[in-house]
Amino acid sequence: MRRNNQGQQESKGSATIDQRGIPTNACIACIACGSNIMMVKVCFEDYVIAGYLLDAQCADCGSLLTAPFPLDRPDEYIENWNN
């Protein structure tokens, strides 16, 4: 595998795109990928994930993405917090 200008691996023969900027929970590279498995950097505290960076990479095609955060969830998915 070759590496791009940021040192991240790129798959041979696959078209990767830079999708960073808008948080997403699935890759949209070439409309065919659609994977929701991402590689992210996490911070552990007492064997539990305590935080994570939003810079992500699709585990299938290698495209760069912005990982989602719970507050990025679309309005129609937000439940009533008062209940």
C-alpha cells in the first residue's frame, strides 16, 4: 500500500476522496463504499474509551472522513431529553 501526503495508507485501485469537514457515520466514497467502519484514534481511561479524535479514515476504502459526535445526529433522530 502506498501512503498519501499525510502518511495514511491508500488502497491500490480504489478511489479515495477527502470527505473531511461534515461529520458522517458512513463513507460515501464513489457511492459504492457505504462502510460504517472507521479507523479513529481513541483515548482510554481505566480500560474504557474516554474520548476520541474526529479525524477518521474508512477502514474499507481508506477515504478520509470526519467522525460523528452524538450532537451531530440529525434533528429527526434526537429524542426528547425531558422524558
